[in-house]
Amino acid sequence: MDQTQLLKGVLDLAVLAVVQAEDGYGYDIVRRLREGGLADVGDASVYGTLRRLYAAGALTSYVVPSESGPHRKYYGITPMGREQLARQRRDWRAFATTLDGLLSGPAPATAARGASA
Amino acid sequence: MNTTELPVRPDVTAFVARVRELLADLPEEDRLELTEGLEADLTDQVSERGGGALGDPEAYARELRAAAGLDPAPRRRPQGQRSTSLAEQPDAVRDRWATMVSRPTIATVWTVLVALRPAWWAVRAWAAAVLLAVFVPGWYDYGFVWLPGVHPVAGLLILLACLAGSALVGLGKVWPGGRRGTPARMVLLVLNVAAVVALPVINGQLDQQSWSRFSQGYNEAQAGAGARGVMNGGQEVCNIAAYDAAGQPLVGVQLFDQAGRQLDVRCYDQVALKVPWMLGDVTRWNVYPLGERDRPARSERRRQDLTGAALPTPDRATTPAVTNPLVPVEAEARPSGTTDRDRGERDSRRGDVSRR
């Protein structure tokens, strides 16, 4: 399955996790996500997600001025963001376990149907 | 790592500017929030992966919006779903146009243009009035006051009526203005396009007319002021009235200049307006006064008809008896006070010419 499709539901979680580890500016966060294995993540998706999390109060942001280049906007996690991260981590683990169970143990159901037929 | 001191590449600047434009419909705060620091991020990205990393700004803006949970770009139909129905087509075009002019760079200009909309109503009213004026009886393509070719009062009335109509349509108070129905919108579109097309045509014809009139006048002036003809006090001499020293009018005076050349008096339309003297069957134009027609005769056949032609008498010439020391006195010893007789003679002369 296409990773971008899967990412849609969990990009918030991934971004929060990365920012919790260390404050970062947009592309820095993209890079860390890619290094972490989400090779296909689009930078615009990440920037948009950062903006949405910021608007929701999960992230804080500050601008680091630069003398010769453009200013960088750094993001850090807020207490509300930590809460959200903890909650979504739990949800994800439960979801992943459920799905794992579904993927690894389909045999009995198939067998039962086969038997009844 | 000193990543804060990267200069911004021009392609990055352009890309970010385009993305900002595509987000122009968002509140300024959202837009700023969404694109702040974008230059820095993209500069990093480009320095790491090359200019190809930028990609399509429209797709980029869409992704940015979607991820930020903002409305997807409004007022724009997806390309695949373009409507071909006549009823929806105007909306589609209008939407695309609205999106285009909502860019910050164009928006200011567009605002001014929208404010000038009544001026367009006036202009198209004028176009309509000119087209109407053609149907007014007695229209001729000459003269330009309110409308070319009609009486100024009629022209003003037509123009006012068209102005009122155009403004009412523009304000949506009169059909087909302001209606949502497809026929009304189509009619309005056709009318506006027709006005746009008609304007340069009308303008071109007026230009041409005024140019041809100008050049005609110029040529006439050139002809008058040029090598030909005789000038008197800045005006061209068209005819000469000769009197003798006693104030008696002379007929058939042949005039020559100091070099013995025939005095060549010529005005515009001289041949058509004057009856020249003849030497056998050769015309002589230096014999005065020249007969004058009341109507120009521009063909040989017309010139045969001498109805209304006469030898002229100048309106305001006073003809006192005069002397010159070189002329013997007895020549001027004629009775004065001959004005009444003069008049009589002239009139009879006119009759002679008419009867010819």
C-alpha cells in the first residue's frame, strides 16, 4: 500500500514525536521524518501539519532571525501537544495491535466458512 | 552548522511567491503563518537535493492547504470536471477569472478597473448610439458633434437614451442585465462583445473621415498657397473686378504680370465655379471679371448650362474717380455720380451672360 495514503491518518503523530525529541524548523523536521523511514513524506504536508498543530495549540513556534539568509521558524511541543502525543500513541498501539491480530490470524474464520460450505 | 546564513536562490523566491499567490484567498494571518520560513526550508531542501526538488507550486500549495486542514482552493473546478453546459460555462469562466484577479499583484489593478465600470457603460452607450444614429433619416457620414451624422439635438437625445439604458442594464435593473438565466447572460455577453468590436470600427471610420477632411483641407490650402494663384492680404484671389479711373466698371480686362505672363487667378474648384473667357475655343482665365455660377458644374455637360451664371459685382467695392499725374486730365473729365447707372449696367450685363 502507498505510504502516503497510510500517512494521512498518522502524520500528526509522527510530527509530534519528532518535535518532542527536539525543537526544529520545517525542513529539519522533514529531514528527520525521512531519516526515520518515512521516505515519501511530502514537505508541504509536513509544513501544513505543523501549521495545523500550531493553530490547535499542540505546538509553539518562534522565529530565529538570520543576518544574511531568510528567517527560520522553529517549532517546539507544548504540554497540550505532549498530551495529544500520549493519547495518539496509545490509540496507534491499540490500532496496530488490532490490525496485527487481523493480519496474522485469519485462518480460523476462513476454515469455519470453508467447513460450513 | 550555520544553516541560518544560506542566501535565498531566485528560483526559491519565485516559487514561494507563487505559492503565496495561490493562497491569496486565505486570511492574511493564515497565509503568513503557512508560508513563514518557507524560503529557509526550501533553500535547505534545494541545496540538499537540487533545484528539481521544488516541483509544481500549485500541487505544493494544494498539499500545504490539505495538510493544514484549510479549505482547498475555492472557486476552482477540478480540470477533469470542466462543465460543457452552456448554463454553467459562464460561471466556470467567471470563477477562473475571479481566481486570477484575486492575486495580490493584480487585485489592486482590478479594483480600479471595477470602479471604472460605469465608464464602460457610457462607452458602450455611445457605441449603441452611433449604431442607432445610422438609422436616423438624413444620416450622413460627416460632422461630429455628439454623434456623427445626425442633428446635434437628435444626437444628444439618442445618446442620453442609450446612456440611461446602458446604465440600467449595468446596474441589473433592466433585461438582460442582472438576470441569471442563460439566454439573458448570453445576450448580454453578445451585446458587450459587439460593443467592444464596434468601438474600434467606429473610431477608425471617424478617424478616417476626419483625416480625409483634414487632408482635403490641407491640399486645398496647399493649392491656394502654392505656386499657383494670386494672394491678397493672405486670402486667395478668386476673381478681379476692374474699374476705370472714373469709377466705371470694365468688362473683359486682360491682365498680365510684370513679365507678360497671364495673371493666373485660381481658387479651389475654379473650373467648376467660373465661366472663363474664350480665345477662339481656348479658355482664357486672365480676363476679368470671370463669370460665376451659383452652383459648381463639375462635368463638361454641366458647364454647358449657364443658368444662374453671371458676371459678378463685388459687394463692398467703392469706386471713386481717381487721378494719376501720368494720365492726361481730360481722360478723367467725366461726370461723377454714376452709381445708379453703374448698377443698371451691371444688372443688364448679368442678364446678357444668363441668356448666352
